Amino acid sequence: MTALHSPFRAGRTFTPADADALAAVLKALADPMRLRIINLIARDGSMTVTELVPELGITQPSVSSHVAVLEAAGLIAAERSGTTTHRRLVIDRAAQLSGLIDPYGGGR
């Protein structure tokens, strides 16, 4: 998982690579369906694609595509249990992202 850096922190150069990495994660979240997936997984702790399909009202291939984008961004992780794969929220990544977009760095 690529390290993320904040554009709001004074005293640190925000490089083009930093911008690319943060933009990729923000793009993964910039889709209403992906935001709903994040919410459902956070609500239930973990979910399979099969469980997400009826909740979202879209096809399994569409859910799988959205899940793949969220996994690539490091926002959710897959955990296999036999033949079933559960997705869970990567709490550290979500917390890191929250801090990165706060111009006050969590404090005022």
C-alpha cells in the first residue's frame, strides 16, 4: 500500500507522486456506489460480494468491479475463509485518509 501525504501540511513538499497517490484513493471514493459499499462493509464489519448485491441492487459483476477499485486503493481488504471471500474496511487507511484531508491535522 502506497504511503499517503497531505497537501495541507506546511514544511513538507507535496510531490507529484504524493498528489497521484492521494488522488487515486480519492477517486476510488468519488463514486456513490463505492461510498455505499464502504458504508455497508463498515456497518456489518465484513461482507461478501454476494451479500452486497441485493443491498446495492446492481449486478454481481458491477459490485465486483467496484470492490476491486476499493481494494486497489487499500480501503478494503479481502479475507478468504474456505471458498468465501469477505471484505472488510481497512480502518488504518480510512483513519489516515481522514487525517490527510483535514487542513488542521485533527486539531484546531
